[in-house]
Amino acid sequence: MDAMEQLYQQIILDHAKARQGSGLLDDYTGESFQVNTTCGDQVMLRVKMDGNRVADIGYQAEGCSISQASLSLMYELTAGQPRSEVEDLHATFTEMMHSRGDFPEEKLDELDDASALLGVSKFPARVKCALLGWMALIDAMGHEQEGS
């Protein structure tokens, strides 16, 4: 394993253990529950929109280290960002996940530490794990219902 692979592995492990954004929001504008039926990973994600900006994200999740790390990395990348930026990041991340490891370097830079999940794209069975939280966020942003 080269130094870059070790760094990526460490980022994934760190985020899987110390998940950023973990915990449900009490004040939210949309929520989504997603399950990866292949492996049983699941997430309940709530988002608080402030106009066209993602003001906050919170979630409860169970699953493998890839799904947990992806949620944490997604939180760091998207919380506080405009909706359009979050949608662009989602599209880029999804493209990376379907790249089977062949993804342009300049696009990796857009994903910051979330680019550590590039190696997962080589394993189709694990791609759904990495995309689970992103699907929940996009779905939750589409709901305009006030939380309790």
C-alpha cells in the first residue's frame, strides 16, 4: 500500500469512528430514511434549510465503516453550503462512485477529503454504502415539511 492509499484509509477510519454531524436535528425542514437492502446499512437524515442554503444536517445511522465515513465526509463538505453547490457536489461524488477508480484529478479536488472514497468505486457492491447518505440528503432537501 502506498502513502496515498494509507492516508485515504486513515481518513475513512477517522470519519467512521468520529462521525461529524451525527445526531438528529430537532429543528428541521426535511428528512429522509434510506436503507441499503444489499447489506442493511441505514440512515435517518434531517436537514435544516435556510432559504437556498443547507443550514444544518443531522443523522442517525447504522452500517459499515464506508457508509459511516461517507456520511461524516458529506456533512463536512455540504453543511452551510448553498443548495446548488450541494447538488453539484452530489453529482460529482456520484460520478466518482461510478468511475471504478478512473476519475479526473481536478474533480477529486472538488470533493476534498471525500475523495478518499475513490477506492470504494472499484467495488460495485460497496458503492451503495458510500452513496446512502448522499441519497438521503438530496431526498431530505426536497421536502419542505417543518420538523417537530
